[in-house]
Amino acid sequence: MCGIVGYVGSEQAAPILLKGLEKLEYRGYDSAGIAVFNEATGKTEIVKAKGRLKILSEKTDGGAAVPGTCGIGHTRWATHGEPSETNAHPHCTDDRSIIMVHNGIIENYQEIKEKLLKSGYSFYSQTDTEIAVKLVDYYYKKTGTPLEALTRSMLRIRGSYALGVMFQDYPGKLFAARKDSPLIIGKSEKGSLIASDVPAILDRTRNVYYIDNLEIAEMSPDEIHFYNIDREEIQKDMTEIKWDAESAEKDGYEHFMLKEIHEQPKAVQDTVGAYVKDGKIDLAETGLDDEVLKDLERIYIVACGSAYHVGMVGKYVLEDLADIPVEVDLASEFRYRNPKLVENSIVVVVSQSGETADSLAALRLAKDRGIPVLGIVNVVGSSIARESDYILYTYAGPEISVATTKAYSTQLIAVYLLAIETAKVKGLIDDSRYSELIAELKRLPEKIQKALDDKERIQWFASKYANAKDIFFIGRGIDYAISMEGSLKMKEISYIHSEAYAAGELKHGTISLIEDGILVVGVATQQALFEKTVSNMVEVKSRGAYLMGLTLYGNYSIEDTADFSVYVPKTEQYFTTSLAIIPLQLMGYYVSVAKGLDVDKPRNLAKSVTVE
């Protein structure tokens, strides 16, 4: 979950590296470092700093103090070894002849370390990356070529990695390799670049290559060559990134999260517009056709974090609308529980980055079992996108804040589209109902904006509860799925203990947690379940809870029970998540701001979980 960058070209490397790392800091911010080859001295300077990137920037005078046109950089989310300057990347051999940055986890690092110790190597850090760079050195001394040293090392290493490597003997060249960790190669008029994610290089180029597992890139200012693990040169197709560089900037907002919350109407509109054409859903670009959907007898949705909550919404919507049994699994559980997959089924893997380690492993398990996979991802060319049988892209654009908002909203749209089209193909809804659902989908951006317009009331309420110790979210059906995501938003950026409960389960133990003054958020957007949910809210209020009610316009009777009420526009029952989540996102955001926390970079978290 670290971020790596690299540049070789005609410009000074250090400022480019720092700017790229700034765009990748959401991937980790325990420490940062750069290494730049100085053509004048013939030496490579390495500068590291514990803590946020700004410390490294100050240490290097914004890069001006580290001259040279070839370099690599890293921002760290600690796995092996505590956050420290010693454990910060880049790592190197004792004589700095080989320097490396690494994203991933080397599982057999202890085994490799013991081998290297016997060969006379010593170690200064606690990281698995230092083992990797010295393993490359071991094979380089035996073979004399970077390519062979890297391939031999790659065959020896178990685990995941994206590597950026510099060799003292090859000035003006960068090498990169990957297995299961994201890595892109960019080409601009002024050089070649590597990065863990697109935003890092958007200001330099939109032309990128995606390298696959066990492939290597050799880069100079003017040329990029690709090789497989057998050291055979291979050809790669260039991809043009459609995102604008400006979309990865704050654009006047205090935080990326707030900006991305406000971008949800457009993100939803773009995703709907990509698949709804002339009043009909067109999934042709996904590869799905009517025959596939018609024959479906079971759907397995697999995801992590917020994407898992999308899956929970999907279960309610798909089962009710398309009449298909749906199982929802955490990817980290699915991959290890030996799931029983039946014929005429499909596995739906949901991931913003398309690189989530557990989700990718679940995808590969499904394919090994002969079950086709539909990937719902935001990043074009990502591993999940490339390995899925069918791919439904969301159009959220770059999402920088660690806490997802707009990507979550576009994933919901993907699930709605799948449910509506499957119901139509199976003959479960007529043309009139089909048109009604599509028309309401197209109205969602406007209604999301209306929900956003009520943010001042949410801000006022959030300031009152910024010092809360516990918050509980309750709901039934789809409202329970909404509660799960609302709870996650609260805990991940405000550090307040927060839990979501199915409201009907309160009597089975959890109501014992309710005491005077505890905030309980009751979500009640499902009309058929409204009275039952309100009844559960009365139960917790009678035990001293302070109640916030979240429902649709018109359900004003909730004020008889709730101490504070929030309303969102009416919509189809299946789509209420898209509206009800907005106040909960805002609430989590404003509580975090009121507490003076780093909203975009919450402690211990990273944007893309590319390791187990």
C-alpha cells in the first residue's frame, strides 16, 4: 500500500518525484524518500524523512537541493519495520550500486535473508525491501546484467511487489518490475515515468503502459522496452488516460474528501450516461449479453470495505428486482473458505482501484473454478479489469481521499444497472416499469445535489457530537446496508467507535450497549419497514439514546421520535442508498473536521490495500 514513483528524462527529477509522491500520499504516509543520480558527481544521493511528505520536501528544498535527471521516490505505509528514517525507502546496497523502492510484501523474506547472511551480506533495516535489493545485488554480481539479476530475483521472491530500481553501472536508466502490486509506466515528451497510480503522473502525461505480472520495464529518457520473465522482449499497447489532471486537485476545497463528496452528482451522471443510451441500458462494452444474464441462477458478490457494503445493497436489489439468489462475501473470507460455486453463476468483484489484493485473489479463485467474473472497477487497465471476463467501469475519476465517497456512489449505479437489465432480460419487469426505473436513475444526480444542499444542518449537528465515544447506526433491509457504510465513514475518519446493527437484532443483546446520551442514527428510507424501524428507535430512546432520524421527504412523523431529523428526496426504493448515504458521508466528514483530524489521510489506513 505504499506509493512509488520514478523519472528519467531531460528535466530535474527531484521536484517531479516530490510532486508525484504528493499525489500518492494517500497510499501511505509513515515516511518518504527519494534517490537521484547526480550526473555531475557520478553519485546517487538518497534523502529520507520520517512522517509526512512535507518534511522530505522541506529537507530537500522542494527538490532543488538534490540535482539530477534520473531518480526514484517512495511514500511508505509500514508493514515490515516501524516507521523510521532507517526503514524508509529507497533502500540500497552498502556501496549504493543498486537502489530500490518497493510496494508490496515479500512473504519469504526471512528465508532469503538467511541465505544472504550466509553469503556475507549485512542489514541495516527491518524491512523486507532491503532483502530484495540485496538479492538483486547477489544475482547482479553473478550475471552482470540488470535484466538477468531482476528476473532471477523475481523467480526467488514469493509475495507481491512493484519495484523501481536504479543501477550505478547504468546511469540514465530506470528498471521496473511487478507481481500483484499496481504499477504503470508513463511516456512524455520529456522522459519516462513509473508510478503506483495514475494521479502521480497526470500532470506529465496521459500516455501509459500497464505491465502485467512478472514483466519488466527498462526505461531511458527516449525509449521504453518491456520483457517477460524469460528476458524476451515483448510489445505493449499504450493506453490514453481520459482523466484530467485538474480532477486530482483540491480545486479550492479544504479537503479532497469534501471535493469528492460534492463531485458525486457528476460521477453518478457520467456512470449512468456511459450505459444508458436512448432510454435503454446498453452493457455491450462490458462484454455481458442477454444470454449470459438470462441464464444466471446465482450471483456471488465479493469485495472489501465500502465495496462490500455496495455488495450488501446489491443483494437486496438483485434478489428483489431480478429474482436471483445473491451471496455477498468479504474477499478476505471468500478466498479461504472453499466457497461452493454452482453452474450458471457469476462472481462480481467490486473494487475502486482494481488492485485490492484479497479481491484479486478471489477473482483468480473463481476463474480457477470455471466461474466467469464481472469486475466493477474505476481504474482502467487495473489488474482486476484485465483479468475479469466482463468489465463494468465506473466513471468516478480519480479518488484521492482514503475514505471513498464518489467511487462508492458509482459502484451503486453499476449494481442498479445490472439488476434492472437482468430483470428485463428475464421478463420480470415490463417495458413501462423498465422505463420508469431508467428515468429515475437519470434523476439521481439532481436528487443527490439536493441532499448535498442540506450540508449546513449536518455540519451544525456534527459539531455537537464531535466528542462522542460511541455511535450506533440501525436500519432494516437496504437501510441496514446504508447503516454499515455510514458507520464505516464515521469510524475511519473520526476515530469514534461506531457500529451498525440490523434494527430487528437489538433485542438479541446489542441494546444492552445503549445508555444515556449515546447517539443512535436510525435509517428509515424503506416505506414497508418504516414503522418497524421507528419502533426500534423508540426502544433505544426509552433507554436514554439521543436519536438522529434519516428518512425521505414526507415521513415527518419521525420527528415524534427523533431528536434531530434529516430528510432526503424520494426515489425508487432500490435507489435510496444513493441519497441516504450523502448525509452520513457529510456527518463523518464534519465530525472529523471538528476534531481537527487529517480527513484525507486517517491514521493507519491507506487508499488501496494491495497487500494482505
